[in-house]
Amino acid sequence: MVAVTRTAAELRAALAEFPGASRGLVPTMGALHSGHGSLVELARAHNDVVVVSVFVNPLQFEDLGDCEDYREYPRDLEEDVEFLRGLGADVVFAPAVAEMYPDGAPQIWVRTGSMGQRLEGASRPGHFDGVATVVAKLFQLTRPDRAYFGQKDAQQVAVIERMVADLDFDVEVVPAPIVRAPDGLAESSRNQRLSPEDRRRALALSRALFTLRDRVADGADPDVAGVRAELAAAEGVTLDYLEVVDPGTLAPLADDSLTRPLQRPALALVAAQVGPVRLIDNLRLTPRTRR
Ligand code: PAF
């Protein structure tokens, strides 16, 4: 049975039913699909109690939610609860905005600094501050032992891992691996909007990442500039960025370290428009270990 809670008090009461149990949190904005399902399954396998939050957080949208994207965001709690019941979640926390932000947008936010301003943050000012702020609140409200996020949103994972380290949250952040189609395309609900032709063109993104991964694993220099130029020239692909960054800080690696074999693991991230869809993908680059 899944307990559906709408307030902090109801959530506390539901959690009190499981004294001493280990707790996994899957934060979501609802409109749940199989990607969320794999996070819930992972949480189910690791924890006694699985809590799923369903909250469309206005702070991480343009103009603090005063925008079409926020208003039009799909919301169907009943359907989400049905989906979660099938996956064996124990508690759903689906607060109203007034429950989370009773005085309107909070005065005190988590500031993600340059980590939140680059890459995806460059086109969405304030987005990662909004994400970090709501996740901090959700951690306080649910007190999880572990929290689950999709690695597909690598910048979100890195920001939250950093918040946990910098602000001493007592929670383990568990990134769930990217699910890929056999041809390499990262699974995303947006892929449904790709025509067969665009879907084929979209493979250029994962191909670029695989090239970087293989070069680094072979002990060659990553040749990011060359791979970037090839991707930028790919038919039907409008490249936003292809970057190789430090996985802990998301700071770009110095130019000179990209023209020699990498000495430390790095993260390659890509974003591009293909047909009607903006796609993102990422891959960890692990240098060959010296014998
Ligand atoms: O990834 C999401 O769905 C959201 O950014 C999150 C983590 C639930 C915070 O609102």
C-alpha cells in the first residue's frame, strides 16, 4: 500500500510508521515514466522504505514559475500514484506550492555558483539554484539515507553531490546509469518527438561521446576540438555545447590538458538541437591506468 501525503505533517506521520527503517528518496516532478521507474526500482532494492516526492518546483522555472513552461507542465497525481503503487513505493509526498513555500519564494536559497551557471545553466539562469533549494528542503523533510537521480542530468547530479558535500547533508546520492538504446541513443521521453530521420541524426551525439571515451581509454589525447568540429558539422544537428569538464566541479579542463592524454577521470557533456528536440547526453571518460 502506498501512503499519499500532501503536507509535511502527513509525511512525518507516514514515515513514523516505519521506525528504524532505512529510507530511499526519489525526487520527481511527476509525469512519471520508465526512467523514473528505474530510479524507484533501484531505491526499492537498496532501502526498507521508498519515498517518492512529486512536486513541480516553481523555483527552477523561468521567472519563478510565472511562465508557460511551468503552467503547462503535465500534472496527473492519480496516474503517478497508480504507477508508483505498481513499483512498490511506500510513501508519496505531493505537496502544494503553498505547503513548500508558504511565504512565496524563499528568502534563503542554496546558491550553486559557477557550477549552476555553465552548460545547461547558461540558458536557464537560476535553474540549478532552484533545484538545489528544493532538494535541500526535500532532504530536510524526508531525511533519506539515500537519494536517487538520473545520471542523464549529469549537471544536476554533480550540483547535488556538491551540495551534500559542502553543506554536510547526511545522505548518499545515488546516480542511476543512463539507459541507452542498442544503437547508443540515450533514452529520453523527448525521443518520441524525433522523426526516424532525426533519430538517426541524433546518434551523432552519443557517437561523439563514444569517440572521446575510446580515445581517452586508449591513452590518446581526447582531441575535443576535432570531435566538436565533426559534431558541429553533422547534418541536422545544431550543437549547443560539447565540453570535457572536471566531474566534481564541472569546471572546463584547461586547454593544454585536452591536447595530451588525460591524467584523471573527466566528464564529457553534450547538448544539441535535433529536429524539434533539444537533446543532452554525457559520458564519463576514464584514462587507461598505467601499468
Ligand atoms: O529532475 C527533476 O525532476 C527535478 O529537477 C527535481 C530533482 C525533482 C527537483 O525538482
